[in-house]
Amino acid sequence: MGTVALVDDSFRQAELMRHRRRRSARGRYRMRMSVQPSSRLADDALPPLAGPDASDDERDAAILARMVARYGAPSLEHYRRIYAQAGIPWPGDEEIRRLHPVAAESAA
């Protein structure tokens, strides 16, 4: 009985996809995408990438610096949630700041 339901569901999915393709071909079904202004920094405003003769650690640090400059660093609360979800004991705020980039604390 479970196999029949599985076949029936996949048949319905295939029919739905065919229906959407037909509607799309007739111009009645359009994918809507919102275009928002980019808040990302231009590449020339980011820290430079490591050179070809750089070590792996230097390349890692350069990529991390660019990502932090572009997207921002996670807060301590983000790290706390990740450590809790992974079941890892919290090593303390100072240790996290030593190991990972951390966003500046907001003044509340």
C-alpha cells in the first residue's frame, strides 16, 4: 500500500510539472523574482586575496577577512546557539573571540 501511494505521489508531481511547463510556454505562468539593490561591497573595497605564493593559512585568513568584510561576523549569540546545537560545551567568550571572528557588541 505504501508503494501505491509513492507511485501516485510521483505521478501527481510529474503531472504538476508538465502543467506548469505548459502554462509557462503560453506565458501565463512566470517565475517572480524580486530585484533588490545589492548591499554587497565592490571587490575593490574588500581586503585583498592572498598571493599565489601564500601559505594555506594565509589564504584561509584572507578569505575569512573578505567574508567578514562582505557579510559581517557572527555574534557571540550565534556561536552559543551553534555550540548548543552541536552539543559542544561552551568554551567561554574570550576563547571564541580568540578562535573566530566575532561581531562587535551592540550598545543596548
